[in-house]
Amino acid sequence: MYTTSKLPPLESGDRLTRYEFEQRYAEMPHIKKAELVEGVVYVASPVRIKNHGRPHAQIVGWLVTYSAATPGVDLADNTTVRLDADNEPQPDALLRLEPEAGGNSRIGDDDYVEGAPELIVEVAASSASYDLKDKLNAYRRNGVQEYIVWQIYENRVDWFRLEEGRYIPLEPDADGVIRSQVFPGLWLAVSALREGNVAEVLAVLQEGLQTPARQHPVLK
């Protein structure tokens, strides 16, 4: 049902403050996903299975497996994140350390994430997506430590690590695996993910979950 509020509707391209964005978003419950990135509103289009639904589910399955085995870690799917006055994204998936485990974000009284999660994952249509432009800059500036973007059209996976205020790409090792620098044991078999071989992705993750690095104090 559409709102009868006197507030203008929420539309892509609107330039709003975070307060204005939240007001309009709350008045339009039929909109399932909208984001404020660098002060600009983006309202999501309907989601197709090949270019978003399936890869999104595969990423979430990978992260669910990790978080289930890792105390002090919180996983969220399509959850609003209050980053700063101009940015309130709704990333496809995020992994965060709880505050007692040294994390930089918290859950606010109204059940939104406030502050920068340690890891964010976005499934993008292509390299032209705002996920690799304005949103990347917003995540970098707000201190998101690691950022993964899976570009479906090019079938490319980029994993960035924040170092001295810049995002540096993490490269796969000789076995084609990228290892998180923030979450010990979070390993990604990049080629297997791109090929849709979820069994291999999870098998490699299980290897990571058995490594001595898992004795990191955060994970005890």
C-alpha cells in the first residue's frame, strides 16, 4: 500500500539528509531496499535470480558458515547501516565484530547498525555500478576494513583491504585463495565462487576454520 503522507515520495536521485531519508523511507513500506550514498538516494530495482539473487545467496551461505563457527562475530543480510550524515547504505551482506570483541559498530536502540562494520560485501551488476564508485569511497572514508564486490557481468571478485586510508586489493595466493586480514580463517576460493562451485568454496573455508590463526584472542 502506498503512503498517504504529505512527505514527498522517495525516489532515486533525490539529495537528502540522513534524517530526511529515514523519514521518507519509513513512510514507504512497499520499498524493500533504498540507500543513501554520499547524500544521494538509490532505490533498488526488482532483483533477478542470475544477476543478484543466486550470487547473493552464495555469499551469505559462505558467511553464515564462518559466523556459525566464530564467537564474537555478527552476520547481517540487507541491513541498514548508519555510517555518517550523508551515508545510510543497505549492503547485501556484512560481517561485524561485536563491541566486546573490539568491533567498531553497534546495534542502536532502534535496531539499526551504527558505525562501520569490519567487512561489507556487495553484489554489483558491473564495474559501472555505484558499488565501485561513490559507495566504495563512503565505505573507505568511514573505516570499513574490508570490502568485497562481486561484479556479475564481468564475473569478477574484488576484495579490498583498508590500509592507511586507502583500499588496497587483496590478491589470491598460488592456490587461488584470498584470506581475510581481519577475520582469521575467513578464506575465499575465488575461482570456485565465480564458477558457482559452492561445495568447493565451503570446503576451502573449512580449511581456514581449522588453521592455528583461529586462536586469535578475538575469537576465543
